[in-house]
Amino acid sequence: GDSVTQMEGPVTLSEEAFLTINCTYTATGYPSLFWYVQYPGEGLQLLLKATKADDKGSNKGFEATYRKETTSFHLEKGSVQVSDSAVYFCALWHTDKLIFGTGTRLQVFP
Amino acid sequence: DTGVSQDPRHKITKRGQNVTFRCDPISEHNRLYWYRQTLGQGPEFLTYFQNEAQLEKSRLLSDRFSAERPKGSFSTLEIQRTEQGDSAMYLCASSPESDTQYFGPGTRLTVL
């Protein structure tokens, strides 16, 4: 069945470092892809999405490109801040519901 | 913008007790979803409603679980005879019949 695989965390970075969190998916067809973020003590928030191949989703300095050839949707940010510390979930849309990866914890230190 | 709200935020119960959680979606959204998230894992789909109709239930939803959305607005999720394995965060999300979902803060259940 459809599934999402994320790199294991935690990812530990210094402020202003470049961020990549890898996400690959297995799916029939070309589902919409998402990144959600969960800050400590809060619910999931949609960070960005892409609905078709080669689309780039972007928000708050984060970007991810839907790569059909490599079945990937890696999350990137050029310069992380301490406030970006959170758990990031990659997800795909499958028959009217979201299928999530296991999440990647990002820790950014000053 | 009131967002999705859930009540209670935390629930501690003893094994064997029944618990009920409530979710109030964004008012104009006709779809409402329940997910379960255990420690270190991503959310897993449990069930969803379109208006008052329950359209799909996951195999994760055993007979001890029941969900309702009687008037197409708020929803309740009841767990009967709770077990320690039911300890998790229960997330509710609503959607305007699209692939974008808006999540509530969750209800954290601890079964002792």
C-alpha cells in the first residue's frame, strides 16, 4: 500500500545552518504531498504542499519539490532559526485521508 | 478564526473505564477526521465523516471504539473498556472536502 518514509532524527543544527529532511514515498498514481510541523505542545500545522510532479511548495522559508522520478519530497530551508525546532511530518493524500511518515525532530541551537 | 478545538486536552483513566472525547471542527467544514498518534510515530487514520455520515473506518478501530457526528457538526470518539495500549494522542482534523486538513491540538489519553 501507499507509504511515506522519512529520515530518522533528531537532526541537530546550529542557527543559520542549511536544513534538509529527506522524504520518499510509495504510491499508486501521483498523490498530493505535504509537510506538516508540530511545535512542542501544539497540534499539527500544514507547512506546505504540492499537488503534482515538479510543483514546488514553499512557506516561511521552507521549500519542497515534488520529484516523480525519485519519488521524493525533501524539505529544505536555507537558514534555520531556533524557533524552527519542532517535529516535521511528511505525508501523502490517499483515498480521502493522509498517510504520514514517522516524523523527524529538528533541534536548532543558538 | 476559531480553528479546530478538542476537549479534554488530557485524560487519565484506569484500565477498563470508558472515555469520550469531543471535537469541534471549523464551522463551514463538512469533513471531520480522527487520527491516533503514539509516541515517536506519525498520526494514523482512524475514521472520517462527511457531514453526519461515517464514510470509512480503519482496521485500527476495534469494536471498542465508536465515533459519531450526529448533526454534522461536532464529533465524539468513545473508547470502551480502555486498555493500556490505547494510550496515545487522539487528533481531530476538519476539511472543506479537499486534501487540506486543519488539525486540533489533540487529546492525550493515558490509561493506567
